[in-house]
Amino acid sequence: MSLGRLALRSAVGGLFIGHGTQKLFGWFDGYGLEPTAQMFGSLGLRPPKAHAVAAGAAEAGGGAAILLGAFTPLASSAIIATMLTAIRTVHGKNGPWVTNQGYEYNLVLIAAALTLAEVGPGSPSVDAARGHESHGIGTAALALGLGVAGAAGAQMISGFFPEPAAEPQPAAEPEPAAEPQPAADPAAAPQPDAPAAESSEPADGAGG
């Protein structure tokens, strides 16, 4: 029994099953297919829904095969392809460190997949039970080559589909012109009160 390889397969395979089913079905607090497709479209992966399905299937299927130790070189190549695409479209520009959304985690997963391809899944595994436990540097190189080809193929397919044109914005409606105000009528202006006329008669009680 290969305890280390079994632990590595369980961790990597189980996590990728989770990532794939998050994309496809919205399991494990995932977004599901339509929001994932919209996000892929914003990254330039076209057609976005086809890329979302392919990525989810590669992660869920590749993760399940890694976990079971079945067709390990092909499963490793599926993992490598999705991680290379993630680095190219999302994490590469941020540098290596995961604290800045970099590609550190993706690189570790690529290394883990390559390691399993080179040393084989060990026992217990489907490959070992079938007597077809392929391993060695040639197997690792094959898995890496297929992974690079898969990532390049995703980029090439996107190039065949033009970026959708931006939807035209509706023209702003002109504001209604202000109604002209009537000119003020000077005759209508209030006149100041006239001062009271002074009396010319002497006040009562005056006289000599």
C-alpha cells in the first residue's frame, strides 16, 4: 500500500471533484453553469458555456480518476490543462503569491498531477488492479504535453469566435425646453402707499 500517494490522490482528486461540480451543478456553494459561463465569457473564453462545461467536466472527471487511480496520466493531463488555463486567464498577471490572487496554488496542483503521473497512483488503485500502472519520466512528459495542448486548444478555440459586439446604448431623450415666462407688467406692480395728508387746522385747545 502506498500511503503517501493515496493521501495525495485523495486530496487532489477530492478537491477537483468539488471544483468541477461547483461549476456544473452549483454544488458545494458553487455558482452553477450559467454564472460560470458568464464569468468565462468575461475572461475571453468563447463560446463561454462550452468552455464552462469542458472545464467542469475536466475537473470533476479528472478529479474522480485521480482519486480512483484510474487512467492516471490522462487524468493528470486534464488537471494540468485546467490549471494552465486558469493561470493564463486569471492568475498569471497577479504574480506567484496567492495573497494577491496569484498562481501559487495552481502551480502546486500542476506539480502534484505531474508527480502522480511519474510515480503512478500506487496501490490501492484501479490502474494497479488492472495491471496497467504506467509511470516514469516518459509518462510524466506525456501528461504535461497533453495538458499544454489542452490549454492551447482552449485558447485557439476562443480565437475562432469573435468577441460579441457591445449592445448599443439607447439615446438619451432630450430634456423638454423650459416654457418662456411672461414678461412682468409694470402697471401691475404694487404701488407704494401715498403718505397721509397733513391737516392745516390747528389742534383743539390751541389759541390765545
